[in-house]
Amino acid sequence: MPEQLIGPHIDEGSLDPLTGNGGIAERDVRADRPREQEVQQSLTVLVENLPKLAEMVTLLTKTYDVVQSLATDQVFIDDIKGGIGEVAMPIVEGAKNLAANAIEANDRAQAETATIGLFGLLKMLKDPQVQKTFRFAQAFLEISAERNQQKRQGE
């Protein structure tokens, strides 16, 4: 009865002359076994998770289709631009007014060389804008002090 071969066939020409053992082919098979087990485990995990992956791919495809249709819809793009413009314009206008006021105030302060005396200061204190500014400054400083105290208590 002929000898039954298990594993790769190794002929005499492939014997390692130093050890007399099987050649490179036999060593490669042994070295590949752990890799084959890793591949098998990875494939098992992949197969077990295929339903989830299929669901995710379907969801991603639908999401891509929606985003693609919105990105190419000129009416939608114009509406978004208009909405952003409506929100941003008041902020931009407010910033422009604030900057213009600050520049004009700086120019006036640089041009005015007169000294503000005690009576001039008392007169300014009655101005509603000055009162509003002082109330804001007072509230800001109170809030700042409260938060600093909270930080110290939290440490």
C-alpha cells in the first residue's frame, strides 16, 4: 500500500542538508498555522457581524443619497445662504456700528485737549449713558467676583 502523505509533499531534493529535516516548505506551513487561525477568527467575526454591517451600509447609502441630493439642490443652497445671511446680518451690522462708534470716540478724545474738572465729572455722572455703563461695569465685576469665589471653593 502506498504511503499516504499528510501535509505538503517533500521530496528528497528539498531536504535541508544541515538538519536532514524537511525543507523550507515544511517550516512555512508550521509558521503559517497561527496566521491561518487569526484569519479564520477574523473571518468568523466578520461573518457574525455581516447583518450589522449590511444595516450600516444601507443607512450610510441612504444618508449619502440625501446629502448628495441636498448638496446639488440649488434652491436648498440658496435658502441656506439666505437663512445664514438673516442671522448674520444683524450681528455684522452691530459690530460695524460698535467699531464706527469706537473709532469716532477715539478721534474725538484725541482732538479734545481740555481737562475734565470735578464739576465736569459730576455733570457726566448724570448722563444716562454713563449711568448705564457704570451699571454694566458694576454687574460685570460682581459676576466676575462670584465666579472667582466659586473657583476657589471648588479647588
